[in-house]
Amino acid sequence: MRNPRLNLIIAATLCVALAACGGGGGEGRAPEPGDRAVAKVQDQTIWASDVRREAVAQGLVGEGEPLDVTSGLFRRVLDEVIDQKLLAHEAERRGLDNSPLAQRRLQATRERILGDMLVETVVNGAITDQAVQTLYQEQLRLARISEEIRVRLILSRTKPEADAVMGMLGQGAQFEAVAMERSIDEATKYSGGDLGYSTPDVMPQAYAVALRDRPAGSTVGPFQTEGGWAVLRVEDRRRESPPTLEQARPQIVRYLTYEGVRQLLEQLRGKASVDMLLPGPAGGEAAEPASAPRTVAPAPAPPAATPAPAAKGSPKS
């Protein structure tokens, strides 16, 4: 049994606000190319695009992602849109939309919707593939690419045990076999002590110091760490791989969006007459406008190279 949720009441207000904006797009004409009528409520048509827009607003599908009209998700969201319209119609029948408070709330919702549409039109329209590519190439040029090191570990409880491990390796024993037999590091011993690739900045300090300038094939140790006495083998050294364009694209788009909104707000505030009727903040510092994107969610720094994950099972230094 379907029950309207509390947020449907809020959503019903949005429906009325959309009507106040001149929404609807006409009952007989599809509001978008290829759109499809999927239901009618009180002779008002609900289009597939209305359902998809509600699914996007709820975070159920991504912007630009299709929503199959035959799917269970579509039917569930369609039921919610129907509920929204029923609530809105009943609110109008009771004259709730005519009160001064309702008009102010509807106006605030209308302004929010129009502001979002302006951002979509002006800012998002300026985020082209060329803009993304340009910023990506600039970040590649500025990125400080670190070196990754693949290491194997044999961890012993005492110095004599670690010396015995070095003796076995000196006599030609395979590092992986000795690790499985002698290492006390449960996280890595069964994989031959393999710590995988990591950069020195995420390693325990004792490891990073011991591995400095040691070429691939070197055996390092024993040296003391917080977890015991370590013997390491350098399996490989390589340059850290920067993210691909597709991996970096979401962060670049977010950065460009925040920058675009910030610049648009600066232009609008520069042209408008805005009189603050409240006293300034303590200390005399200028207050940041609440509409500034960086106040709501800080603009991410332009993307740099993706750091390598920390080595699995690395003991503390």
C-alpha cells in the first residue's frame, strides 16, 4: 500500500510553483522532443520527462541518464509524481495557494527554479569538452608525478630472527617462500610479503628512509619498526600514472561549474543595487554572501595526479 511521504507535500508546493512559472508546456504538445505522455491527473498530462526530472531531483538517476518507462523505478517515481499533483490540486481547491504566506513561499521556489535554469543555461553551457580538455592538460603540466615502489616484506619479532632471515636469503632462498614461512605480518605473509605499489609519502617513515635510492632487486634491512624488525625487497620502481581524462572529468566539471557560478554572481552583484539592512559582522570583516557557491560547498582544487592507494597491510613505522 503506497503512502505519500512528507516530502511529497513539499514537492506539491513545487508543482504549484512550476505552474506559477508558466510551466506545463501545453497539454497536447510534448515539452521535449520524443517525450511521451504517461498519465493524466484531472486532465493534466504527466510526461515521461516530468518523471525523469523527479528521479534526477531525488538522486535516483544521474543528469542526462535515461530512465526506461517500463522499469519498476519509473513506475514508482510516476506514482510519486501523481501523488504530488493530487496534493497540489487539493491545496488549490482549498485556496491554500492564495494566502500571502503561500505566495511568498511559491515566489521563493520560483526564484530558486529560475536561478537553477540560469546556471544550467549560462554556466553549464560554457563547460565544453574543449574547456575540460584544456584544464586537464594544464593540470598534467603542473602535476608533480611521484614514483611508486612495489615492495615485499618479511617482518620478524626480534633482531636475531631478522638476521636469520637475511642469512636464508643470502643462501639463495626465495623471498616469497621465506615470507610465507617466517613473516609475522598476517596481512601479507600468505601473498609472499607483497605490499603492492605505493608512493614513499604514504609509507611508514622507516620504510621510506630505508628504500631511498634503492634500485629494483635490492634487499633492504633488517631495520626496526614499531611492529618488529623488517626486511624488504624492492620488486619494481615506476612513475606514478596520472588519472585519465575520463577519470578526472567529474572533478574538472565541478571545478568549472563552481568557477562559472562565482563569476556570474560577481557580475550580477556588480550591476545590482543591494542594500544590506543588518549591521556588519563582528571584527569589521565583509560577510560572504550565502549565495556564493564556495560558501555552500568549497570549490574543489583543479585535479592533480591521483595518489596511489596505501600499501595493503603496511605495518606502522
